[in-house]
Amino acid sequence: MEENPVKNHCEMLLIGGSAGSLEVLFKLLPMLDADLPFPLVIVLHRRSSGDSSLSDLLSTKTLIPTREVEDKDPIAATNLYLAPADYHLLIEKKQFFSLDDSEKINFSRPSIDVTFESASEIYKSGVVAILLSGANEDGTKGLLSIKKAGGRTAAQDPQTAQMQFMPHYAITHHAVDLILNIQQMAEFINQLE
């Protein structure tokens, strides 16, 4: 039986994470198809720094073109975008990113909630988001916003997370449709279209 094409629809894939999520990405990215037909946006809690070596490091794990976002960068499919340190990442009209340096949310900038909520306003049901390991509540409000807009949400199985609090909080607040381990995440992402 074929998958429901509406359920597989994706215009933008978001992955958010904090402590313990880098190790997940190092395992997940090599398993992803290099020609995913949508942009992949990663929002990680990071130390304030002008160092862009994280995007260089992530690019060694995937064939997907990878770059750290700069203000007003256009959004293109088949690219991986990393939110820069010390800025909130916003989505503007399905065309470009913008950066914002307003106050931290959940002690974080970039905030996962800010990017997830911004994407849900623009892409509505076309957003798919996954929340990884972390130690605070960031991401849950954003996942709820995506669900309300008709998008799909997932969280890392807390039993596989280095820091269980973030995915567990999202799950207990009914913000996720799916609970996935790393292998399941890769299979889920690769079947999106």
C-alpha cells in the first residue's frame, strides 16, 4: 500500500537540538539522501561565537550542500542551512532567511521555538520538524505551532537521547506525532517529498 502523499509532503524540514544533539546529527546526516527536494534547516543551541567551523564540520558528514545562514540568504531546496550562533533565525515569505538579535528565549539564541514558529506561519502544513536531545523546554511551543498549522512533528526517542529533557518535555506536552530513534529519523526524512 502506498504512503499518503499528503503525509509525505514537505516544503521545509526543521531539526532543533541542544546538548547531546550534535552526536545525533553526526550519525543522521550520512544516512540522508543527498538530493532531498526541500531545504533542511538545523537550529542548535550554540555558544556565542563568530566561528563558523560547525557548518564546516557538518558538511563533512553529508553530500547535501551545507552553509551557515547569513541575513537575507535565499532559501533553496536540496540545501542544508545552519542557524548562526547568537541570532534567532526567521523565515520570510518562503524566499529568504532573516536574522534577529532580540533577547534570548529559554536562555537560547538561536531559539528553536522562534524558527519553528516562524516556519509554521509561512509554510503551514508544509513544515516537518524534529526535536533532538537537549536540557530545556525550547522547541515544544514551536512544535505545537507546527501541529496547529497542519505540519508534522517528531522527537528523538528520549531513551536514545544524551539529554532526555527536551524531547521528553515535547512528548508529554502532546507536541509530537512520532517518536523516532536515529535510524527511524533517516527513514522518515528520506521518504518525504
